[in-house]
Amino acid sequence: MAASKHLIALLRSHIAGDNEQFLSVAMQVAAHEARQGHGILAKQLRDLVDEARLPKVSRANRPVPFAQPKGELAALISASYSDTRLANMVLPTALEGRLRRIVTEQRQQHRLTKHGLHSRRKILLIGSPGSGKTMTATALAGELKLALFTVVLDSLITRFMGETATKLRLVFDAMLETRGVYFFDEFDAIGSRRAERNDVGEIRRVLNSFLQFLENDDSDSLIIAATNHPDLLDPALFRRFDDVIHYDMPDPSIAEGILKKRLSGFDVKGMHWKHIAETTCGLSQAEISRAADEAAKRAVLDDRIRVTRGDLSGAIAERKASAQH
Ligand SMILES: Nc1ncnc2c1ncn2[C@@H]1O[C@H](COP(=O)(O)OP(=O)(O)OP(=O)(O)O)[C@@H](O)[C@H]1O
Ligand SMILES: [Mg+2]
């Protein structure tokens, strides 16, 4: 154990905001532990100090930061990195298998191309709000250690005829240049918002150019489109995707998994999971996960690490009541 004087020195440097001094005290603690014959502990400390000294981006094992989208592209796509993995999601076995297959095919692309085969790259996700579509795109980017480029549909859809297609081209050109996960979220907005303006001709033009770009695209990037309203989409569009994946409402076993995962940092002894999970019927994955967070908040603010059955069932009932309004 580090002596109290080390702890005091650590706190002093922390308060002074002196990072270098902080790490240097940590190294002294490592040396102290090594002298005591605590080799593993000493190594752990040294490794942590080394990690802390790395520049921030490489610390999370992120790809070298590429230039952020510039010029007109900056308004069309927003870039982010994600540490989310598929293991953070609770998924039905078949769905998880399909998502893992995308990851494997992407990772093993070189082996497939050697035989003239293509990895799955163009994916359509269909599901109601809060069913995990955005989280899937984030998790795929995290698994593949690629940047997630979310296409900002609002700026893509312009008031001027013909311009939307030009902007789409910019996005598809970027896919060739920078490999990444390109996420067209709320994809149906292309259709519905145009319909509000009674501009049917332009909707058709935009969808057609998307189809064409999608068909011609042979970049290395992963293209993911997500929609809540598949009925708004032209059936021709579905055929252009390598995979069309449906997200269902969670059954009690998925609900139980999400609740347990969200509350894994808390004491949940004696929780009647099966019973609780059944009460979530009608709630989406997002609402279930939010109910778990609400229950955890009650415990935290009550100074407990134990989340009780009452916390959780109260939070679920509250979510259900607000879902009905
Ligand atoms: N399969 C899942 N496992 C664990 N948590 C999930 C899962 N699906 C969704 N969640 C939780 O719900 C939140 C919202 O999900 P997400 O944003 O992916 O839904 P969405 O389908 O994109 O919804 P929308 O159509 O409204 O955009 C996630 O951030 C996560 O906390
Ligand atoms: Mg979403």
C-alpha cells in the first residue's frame, strides 16, 4: 500500500493541476512497491503512467485522427469515434449473429477479395424508435475501429432542385477517400420531408440518385441506413442493400439482459428479474435502459449502492406511463 505521504503528494499535485508531478509521484509509488517485492503491482502502476503519458487519441487505440470533414462536407457529415462494442448490446441470437458476420466480413475483407468475393458493406436497419439502430451503427464503428460519419440529412436536403444530388455525391466521394462507417440516420426523412412540401418529383430524384450512388459505390466503407418507416421507402431501394436487418420490440429475456447490464455496477441482490422483466412489456430497448438508469439514480441520490425492486419497478411504471402520453 502506498504510504499516506504519497497520497498527500498525489492530492497536492492534483489540486495544483500539475500533471507531471502527479505522474512522477505515481512512479515513486511504483518504485516503492517494487522495493517491497510487489512486482506485479509496480508494473501495473508503471504501465498506467505510460498510458497516461500517451497522447489522448492513441490512448483509446483510435485510428490516427484524419482531417475533420472540411468545406462543404463539414456541413453534411459529422465525424465521431466510438468505444461501443456489440458486447454492450443485448441482442437476440440471430440478430447478433448477423451483426457479427458483418464485422467478420469487414475484418477479413482481404481474404474474400482474393477469391473475387465482396464483404457485406451496404446495410439497411429497420426498426421502431429506440430499438437500437443508432447504437448498432456506433457499435459496428467501434468494433472496426473506424470513424463514424453521420450524414446530416437536414443539410443534405436543400430547398433547391438538383442540389441534393450534388451533395450526396460529395458524401459518396468522401467514402472513397476516407474509409469509415457512413450512417444515414432517419433515412426516410429524405422521403417524408419532401412529401410535406408536395415536391414529389424531387423526392423521386433524390431517392434515385441515392440508389444510383449506392449501386455504383465500390469503396471500402460501410454504409448503414436506418429507418423507422420502411413503408415510406421505395421497394427498389431494399434490393440495393447487402443486408436488411429488422429490429423487434424486446422480449422479456432481452429486457432482463438490458436491465442487468445497465445495473451491473450496483448491488441487485434479491431482484426478481423474471417478474420485473415481464412488466416492461410494451417498452422499447431505449426506454428499458432509461428505466434502469432512473432506478440507479434513485439509489445513488439515496446514498445506496443497492438498487431495490421498488426502485426498478417504480422507474418502469413511470416510463410506461410517459410512453402512453
Ligand atoms: N440492444 C440493445 N442493448 C442495450 N441497450 C440498447 C439496445 N438497443 C437500444 N439500447 C439503448 O437504447 C438507447 C437508444 O437506442 P438507439 O438510439 O440505438 O435507438 P434507435 O433505434 O436509433 O432509435 P431512433 O429510431 O429513435 O433513432 C441506446 O443508447 C441504448 O442505451
Ligand atoms: Mg437512432
